[in-house]
Amino acid sequence: MTRTTTFHARLLRRDAQPQTVTVRAPSDSPPRTLRRAAGGGGLLTFDVYALVDADGWPNEATYSYVESVSRSAADADI
């Protein structure tokens, strides 16, 4: 049975201080990627992070920044 897990995600990004955020995951294993809201101004912008270390799971996991993606609020989900 899958359960919802709350854990601390450490977000790593070049030229920025590491951040730790609390995340809910609908799984018994850490998500492979995380998307975090990162903007505004008519665009939906998300920073995408990839899992790099899950040794502390289910309490914590570490993610590294991959890219930022944007789309307008009017775009349909694909």
C-alpha cells in the first residue's frame, strides 16, 4: 500500500546557498524529480531538481538543480 510521506528535501544549486524544504511525496520511495514554483508575471515557471542522494530516506533526500521550465498559464497540459 502506498502512503504519503513528508520529508526534508535539500535543494542544491550552483552559486546559491543550499535550501531545505518540506515536501509531501505520494510514495514509499523518494521522487526522482521535484518541481518548485519559481516565478510569476503571467508565466508558470518551475525549477526542476533531480534526486542525487536518498541515503537519509524517508526523513530526507538531496536534489540538484537541472533546469527552469516556463509556460504561459493559458497553455494546455501536454
